[in-house]
Amino acid sequence: MNARALAAYYDRLTSEERFRLLVAAEGRGDESERERLSDTGGEVTRTLPDHAAQALAFAESALLAALATAEEAAYYHDALARADELHDDPTPGVAERALALAHAAGYRLRLHAAGWTQFCLRYRIAPWRLWAGLPGCDRWQRALALAEQASFDRAAFLAWRERVRPADAGAGEPPTPEQFADTLEASFRERVAWWGG
């Protein structure tokens, strides 16, 4: 049976069947099939509270920030492990460079956590409470606690970056926690608008 003949039956699909076929079409990159499936589906009317757009957007923002923080925590752990492996390397400067890279990774992890905290405080929300049930959250918190002890502060990070950066790389400043929070806020506002708020 060809796609056109099959499309004649799309209006008989259950919502679950339609969803599965939509996901499969998306996975194949088949935009025309996805549109045909979507166009034959019915609509469901729901009544939501007037703050639903903000709630949904905030949940998305929290998840994306958690994923970014998880990535920073993993990178920090990897950099610390590499620095530990190279601790006794006899090559001049190798151990020091590896440890400096780990300290830079710790600074970035702290920056992410501080930006997320500032974003949450704007809404009077406990920052880690939203992430408490996520897998790995306790590991991120341990990584952050370690980074508080073993990482660069902003001045040391900027000095390190200046030493290791190519001369033609430009002098852009890394974001401050406030600027990182502003970026989260802008993303949150985009998602609120997308949800119709």
C-alpha cells in the first residue's frame, strides 16, 4: 500500500497511533508525512489556569538549566580525573595545565549554578528544589560543593584564560551570574510566548 492510500485511513487512527506515526515521521525527516498526519488529527479543548503558559515554560527552563548544569558537572569531574591522572607526569607544565583546566571547569560550573540561583530568586523559588527529583542531582551538588573549594574565582579564571587563549581570539568577557540569569529569563519569556502566555 502506498503512502497516499495509507493516508486515507489517517482519520481513523487513535491519538496514540497518530503520535507514534508522527514521531516516526519526524525521525525520518519526512515533513510532508508529518503534516498529513497532523492535519487529519482531531483537536482537544482543555481549560487551563491562566498561569499555565508560565508554569509550562518554567518547567522547560528548569529542565534545560538542569541539563546544562549536569554537563558542566560532568566536564568538571572529567577534568579533575584527568588532572589526577597527570599529577605525577614528569613533562614540565603538564600537571599544572591539567589542574588549571579543572579549576576553569569548576568556575564554569559555579557560574551556571549561580546564574540559575539568581534566576530562581527573581521568582522566589528555591533553586535546587526544582531539580531535587532529577537523576544525578546529588552528584551535581557534590560537584558544586567541590568546585567551591577547588576552582578559580572570576579574576583567576580571566587571568588563566588570557594565558591560554590564542592572540587572535578576541577579548569577550565570560558572562556574570546576572547575565547568565538574564539569558535564562529571555529563554523563559520566549517559551511563555510559545505556550500562548
